Amino acid sequence: MANPPADLPRLKDIVFDLQRIVRDGVGSVDEEASLPTLGTLVLVRQEMQGGGELDLVVASERVIARGIETLEGSSPHEVLRLLFGLTASTRGRLAKQRRKAAAERAGSDPATFNRHDERRYLRILARSIYALESEARLLAERLGSPPDRAEIKANWLGRFTRYHRVAAILRQLRLDLLAVLVTYRKDHGEVSQVDYLDSTMWYVARFLYEVEEFNRALGGIWFMPERAADDEAKVAIDLVLWHQPFNERGRSWLRIAIAQVPAGELFDFAERLHDGPDGNEMLGLWEQWLKSCRCDLEAEPDQDCRPHRVIDQAERFDIVVEEQWPLVRERYRLG
């Protein structure tokens, strides 16, 4: 039977550290606790935010929780959650109480569980952590050495320069959409309405152009400091695109139009819109789309109103960028 790679820990050594954490329970382990094996894991180091003893303990607890979750759907899953204090009923409880709850879930008496079953369950968890660690090391080997701090800083700055451009466009699009919808309810004069039609189309064209450039340069990967924000950003952008009235041909025309006018200025773009049949077709589609809004502007908008969905998602993306930027700025002293 093949031996594991020398740099991977033995299962019994992982179990030893797990026993130490069971003693106090997740969330209650002393920061000076000795975790000689877990502390060597790539998984744990990836979870650490600093180099202190408490960072090591907290990161180890996260890895244990992750290892337990890989067992979801199996009988050891809930037993281990109870044993480590990851349930509402056992969180903060003494080891004796947690072991009793785990024994009941395992269908065993506490004495038998303490003598035999607990170690068996810990070995199951250790194997799960071992498998995750093996995958993490293989991935780290494939990815190679991480970039240095200066390169990471430059990458983040480049990304957020693009994010901020898109967010600024969507912010103004949102405000002008709210304004133009008012002109269809109240008489603000034809000139005012035309101005808002032109400006909203201009922001849409700039948005389409920036998103296309982002897709070309960075593959359309919305990568944020917090993982959950990745999906928030992507979904917001996708929904802004989805709820607009233009098909791919229309989007292409708008991107070309904004790229061809000097410096992408509104005045020249508006002239191009009004000058030919293609531009007038785009304006007609846009105005028809705006008029589809039948919402009471003094109340909550209809969930099926597409102009208001664009307004909402534009704000959603703006909020994501505004919340994520300080995390990068403070870490790398940008801006």
C-alpha cells in the first residue's frame, strides 16, 4: 500500500489536534492551544488573516467546520456537529454535555461513545480534512507561487478602476431614469423629456461599452474581496442587461456609436442618435420601454416593471462596489 506524501500529515496526528479542540468546543478554544498538525495545513494557512496564535485557532476551527460539512447527508455529519459544538443546542456547552448529545445522536451510550465511538468519528473527520488538504496542495502546486504584494495591489487597483467606472455610469443612469419617468407623469416640457431620453441612452451605451471592454480584458469575472460579493456584482450586471429592450444587434450598434463619437461625448452621441434610421429605431425602442412603466411613482414599484428593475440593479451594483472598495483600499492603502 502506497504511503502518503511525506509533507501530508498522518491521520492520527490530525485526530490528536481534533481531540484538543473537542475538549473546549469550537469557539471556546484557548488562543494558546497547541495545534502542531493543523497549524501546518495549507487549508489553515489560507484561512488565516494574520500570524497570531488566535488566528491559527480560528482558522483551524473554520477548516474543521468545512470538513464536517463535506459529510452532509451522512450519519457522522450531525454527530460531529454536536460533538464540536456547532449546533445551537451544544454551542458553548461543556465537553461532557456535547459528548452526551453526540452519543444520543449516534445511538450509543455516553460511556461507549467516549471509549470507542468518538475516536472513530474523529478519524472520519480527519480523513475528510486530509482529502481537502490534498486537493488544496495540488491546486496550490498547479497555480504556482502567489504574486507579490505590489502585483496584487496593482491588480486590485486595475479592477476597481473598471468597477468604479461602471458603477458611476449606472448611478447616473439610475438617477436620469427616475427623472425621465417623472416626465411621463407630469408636464415638464418636451425639451426636458428629450434631454433625459438622450442622456439615458448615452449612459446605456457607455455601460454596454464598459462591460464589453471588461469582458475582453478580464473575462467578465467580477472578483471582489468578499466571495459573496462576486455573485452580487455579476447578477446585478446580468439583470441590467437582461431588462433592457435591446437585442445583441441593438447593443452592438450602441457600442459602436459611443466608440466612434469624439471622446464619447453626449452632444455628438445625441446627434448620431437623431441623424439616421438606426439611431431613431434605438430611440423608439427605448421610449416604448420607458412608457411600459405604469408604476405609482409615490409607492413601491411593480416587481414586473422592467425600467424599475434596471434602476434597482444599477443601485445594487453601486452598493456592492462602495462596500467592497474600502476593504481593498485599507489593506493596500489605495486612494
